[in-house]
Amino acid sequence: MSALPAPRPPQLRDPAWSGRVFWSLAGLALLWPMLVLTEFQPWVLFEKSNFKPMMKFLGDFFPPKFEAEFMALVLRETWRTVAIATTGIALALVIAIPLALISVRVLSISGLTGRMGWLPGSVRQIVRWILIVLRSVPELIWALVFVRVVGLGPTAGVLAIALTYGGMLGKVYGEILESGEPHVTTALLRNGSGRLQAFFYGLLPQNAAELTSYTVYRWECAIRSSAVLGFVGAGGLGQQMDASMKMFNGSEVATMLLMFMLLVWAADAASAWLRKSLG
């Protein structure tokens, strides 16, 4: 009976250490020029000329302002922020859903025989370019444009969210539908079904949960964006916060920050509940 080979002693050194050290150093080498280019100098916050005004402004945060009249204003602007986000997402869906359905190859009748025809292929490509343009322009830029077109107020914020999020939703909707199982949809189209029927009975049932989950996530992001858009005059809680910051009223800013954190928490809880119920 042959003796079993002696077990090898455990390695005291990580066998992948050289690769990890190399990529860590490479990452630092790439990051350093970027930090220099962006003039990243956080230590300037602690210079005497900057530190004293900063601490004074932060000191004004306490105690927050909870007067009844001011709280009524904050609650009204908070509700307006939610309304801007929700209306913007609703308009984004009006943009995203038709463009997504046009861009999905599996719903193309001409694509059933193999290569898609030049006309539907060109239309599909144009739609994809439109989605790229919409989502490539940040909502903050759209808000600046619409503030100059329609004036200050929530309308600019709604339109900005609608365009940017319409491009985002349309792009992701198309990818979700393309990644689904195409056999049912293809069979429906081959047997004379229309595109909408193939979508509602073929693609939508198997992708509804994922589509809804992403939509709810984008609504949560839109609430955050609507507060930021207020700083450029697009209405809502952000516009009121910008006015208080310009007046160096730290107690009002603290109250609105607390309200905004509560709003984001509520939106996160609502989206988590919806995802759980859909799952």
C-alpha cells in the first residue's frame, strides 16, 4: 500500500498579489493627473479665510427653523417637488414607450425573415439616435434652457425631467425587451398578430416586473433631480433652498435639508415596497 503524499504547506503569500499591486499602482497613476487637472485641493477648506465663514454658516444651522408659517411653506414646496418629479416621469413615459417599441427588433415584422428591411432598419436607427440625444443632455442643462424659454417655475423642471428621463427610460426599456424570450412574440407575429398585440401578450408579461421596477427607481431619482433643478429656477424645494442660502439663513436651510432627507427616505421606502410587491 503506497503512502499518501505529504500535504503541501499553505502559501503565506497571496498568489495574485503582484497583479493587484500592479493594477493599484496603474489606477493611482491614472487618477493623479485627473486630480491635478480638476485642481482638487480639499485643504483650502481649512484655510483661515475660508474656515471661519464656513463654520459660521454651519453654526447658523442650529437650531433649525420650525415656525408654523415657514413649515407650511416648506411642506407646500416639498409637495411641489414631488409633483414636478411625478409629472416629469409621466411625460417621460409618453416619450419613452413609443420610441422603445419602435427600436425593439423583435417587434419588427420585416425582421422575421432574417435581415431587417432598409426602411424599418433606418427608422429604428434614427429612433436610437433620438434616445441618445435626449439622455446625453443632463436635465440641469435642459432646465437652464427651459427657464429662459418658459420662465422661472415648475414647468421648466417638468420638461427637463421629461426629456432626459424619456431618453433613459426608452433606452433601458428597449434593452429589457430585447433581452426577453422572443419565441412567443415571434410566433404571434408569424401568425398574423399586430405589433401591439405581440407586445401586450408576448413581451410585456415576461418583462413587466423588471420594467416597473426600473420605472419606480427612475421616479425616485427624479425626486432628487427636481430638488437640484430648483437651484436654477425650476421651482420646488430646491428653489426655496437656494433663496435661503443666498440670504445666509442657515436655520431655514437646515429645516429644508431635513425635509429633503425625509422626502428621499419616503421615496426610497415607497419604491422598495413596490419592488417587493412586484417580486
